[in-house]
Amino acid sequence: MLRQVRDSGVAARLAMILMILMLVGVGISIGWYVKDRSDAATRLFAQSAARRINHIIPLLDGASVEMRRDMIRAMSGPTLRILLEPGPPPPDPELMEHRQIQRHARRLLKGLEGRPIAMSRIGDWERPLFGKERRGPPEPDILPSRTKMIVATTLLDGQWVHFILATDLTSLRWALRTAFWVVSLGVVIALFSVWAAYRATRPLRKMTVAAETLGLNVDAPPLEERGSREMRRTARAFNTMQQRIKRLVDDRTLMLAALSHDLKTMLTRLRLRAEFIEDEEQQAKAVRDIDDMDMMVDAALGFVRGDQANEMVSRMDLASLVRDLADDCQAQGHDVLFEGPERLAVQGRPVALKRAVGNLSDNAIRYGGNARISLQESDGRAILLIADDGPGLPEAELEKVFQPFYRVEASRSRDTGGSGLGLALARDVFRRLGGDLVLANRAEGGLVARAWLPLDQLS
């Protein structure tokens, strides 16, 4: 349980801390109150009982045997029971060792100086719990204590009088009622703690959502600046950071647009000048080089500019998109198989996803000779696997190939690969949609690309 609380969110931790502190405080307060109540009630009851005994003994001394019984019947009550016995109560060795209790009793029973005083305890005169009376005459006891004290002394004629009184005034029923209120108060404290912690951490949850949204869309609405002073300052700093990032992206986009225009103009001039080359073979090579440069410029500018991010995110059927790509590859004579559900909805950018999945399948066909595409749903994700039977990659290269312009084959020939941006563009597409893309070598040989996206919650 402690591990779960440790790994849980801030709201759960705050709620647990508040509940523990409040319950400890309430427990200490109730314990102190119970002890103080018990001590005060016992002290007052002992003084009251001693005063009654001091007055009752002289009255019984002056009464006849017949009158004594009537007087005892009249003076006995639920808080003090009086009995006439032929001798003292059974000795209580444990009680006899408490010299302080005996001294305290004799100090209270000043009217019994010179008379023998015997004290003992009994525990069989108990009132049943929850107010249920035993069959027969009810016991005269409104103090349902578990232990009774017998204070006995003699009258002038040698008759022993037993005074039975309660010693434990904190009954089990009172403890049960207290426990009920403690549990009820604990439930109220728990509910209040959860509400308070949830309300206190609401700005943090909003900031988390805003940070995740900013990672996918730099033009997201700014974070609302409200709450405590610290949260307002944090939200203001977050909005300032978002504005700076947006300004940086906008400036870079303008610069790249100007650079793209100038490069395209120069490439057009080179293409026109290539037309004046008399050697047809050299002319064809020059035109091919210009086309390669044009392709690389377009790919590089598209990657840096993030063209896929300009497309609106919408609800789409990923299964249909991947199935259509597989069918197109099969129609071109490639060895491609697709396995997946009829429909799998995600929030994505259709054009960008089509380009990303196309790059992955083209790589599998070019370097592995075939593509085995599977689409499945797991843990709220749409998982896309594209495997081939090729030679695979060295472990050290599995992450490097996602770097822009990096190619395992360094000749840069169009016959052996593209510009080295396909995997970088594909990973960027999936990450901008809240997913990711990784490569791994298959145990049976070949390479597998594993990409995933969050499922559409409305699907």
C-alpha cells in the first residue's frame, strides 16, 4: 500500500498526508479527553461515595436491626449498593499491596476512624451491553463498569456493612459509541482530504495537459493563470515559454521559406543551363544530379519545416489506411501481406501517416525483399508492426538510422536508398501524434519496425 501511495499522484499523496495528520490529531485529542473524563469522573464519584458512606454509617449505628434493612433498601441505588454481611469480603492480595489506594481511601473515609476497613474487588456484577437486560429482576447499576470495588466496615454492634461501588466509569458501551463517532469523523476527514487534495492539485493537472498539448501543437491555447501565487507564476512562465517557442518556430519557418525560394530559383537556372550542354551523356548526368538536389532540398525543407504538423488532426481509420497501402504494394508486384482488424480508429493526420507508413513499408521491401504488416490493439494503443526477412541492422545502428541524413550505406546513390530522411520523418509523424517508432532485429532474422498511436477514446 505504501508503494502504491508512493507511486501515485500528488493528489493521492496530499490526501493521505492530510488524513493521517487529522486522524492522529483526532485520536490524540479523543484519547486525552477519555483519560481526563475517566480521571475526573472517578475522582468525583469516589468523593461522593465516601461522603455518603461517612453519613450512612452513623445512621445505621443508631437504628434497630429491622430499621437497618429498610434504611439500606431506601439508601441503595444504581450508583451505590449496600449489603449487610456477617463478615468482611474475601481478601484481595493484589489490592492490599496498593498502599497508596488504601491511604487515599482512609483519607476520604474520615468518619470511619477507629473502625476496620476492608477493600476488595469483584467483576461479576456487570450490566449487559447495548441495554439488553437479563431475565429476572434488573441489577441496580446505571454505571456499566467491568469492575466493582467493595468497601466494608463494621457497625458498633460488630455487624459488617458492604458498600459496592463502581471503579471503572468508562464503560465498553461508551467506548463503542466513541469509536462510532471516531470512524464517522474519519470518513468525513477522508472525504474532505480527497476533495481538498484534488482541488489543490487541479492546476498541476491542467499544466500537465497543457505541456502534453504543447508538445503536439505549438499553437495551443495558453494556460489559464489562476490559483495560488506559485501556480500563477508557474502558469505565466509556461505561457512565456510557449510564446518564445512559437516565435522561434515562426521565425524559422519564414527563414526556410525564403531559403527554399532562393534554392529553387538556383536549381531552375542550373536546369536551364544544362540544356546547353552538347554532350548528351553529360547533359543527362547533370539533369539527374539537379533532380537529386531538388529532391533532397524538398525532403530537407519539409522535414525542418514540419509539413506534417500543418495538417489538421482528425478522427481516421488506421486499419483502412494501412490495408490500402498494402493493396497498392501488392498491385505493384511486391511481396506484402497485411493482417489486422477491419476498423481501428485513431486521432491522426491521414496524409502524414500515409507517408510515414509508406516509408516504413518501402524500406522493408527495398532492404528485406518483403513486408509483413500487422495492426493490433493493446492497452489503449494501436500498434503497427512492419517486419521483413532481410539482414537486419547492427544493434548500434538501430537508433542512429533515425538521425536526419544518416544512412548505413554511405554511397548516397538513389539506387541504394533515399536521402536518409524517411525514418526521421516517420518517427516525427508518430511522435507528434502522441506515439513513437522504434526498430528491432527479429530473432528469426530480419528487421521489425514497431510504431504505436493512442486509440481514439470515442471508438
